[in-house]
Amino acid sequence: MRDPYLDELKNDFDGYSKQLKKLQKKLLKTNSADAQSKIIKQIDSIANKMENNQRQSVKVTKSRIKERKSKR
């Protein structure tokens, strides 16, 4: 099922994944506790965005399926 909004959500999710990978590498390289704390907060923020993205994706998918069933 091709849907522009779902595609956008998927692209956002992929972007979040890339950001997480970069932050993980950065976290492993740094020795400063302060810097690590900031990076962990950023990771947590991105993880929350990913959760919201997935919830929205599920809602939209269910809605699209419902629309298809009602059209039959």
C-alpha cells in the first residue's frame, strides 16, 4: 500500500535511526561525563520521537485499512 503520509513517516523514522547511530558512536568516543549526559538526553529525545512516529504509523495504517474495507 503506497501512501504519501506513511512514506513520510517511514523516512522520518529512518532519519531518526541514522541520528541514533551517530550519537551512539559519539557517546562511545567521549570520556566527559557532562558530554555523555547531553548525548544520552538527545538519544532519549530521539527515542521518544521514534515511539510517537510508530504510534502514528499504526493509527494511519489502521485507518487506511478501514477505509478500504468500507469502500467494498
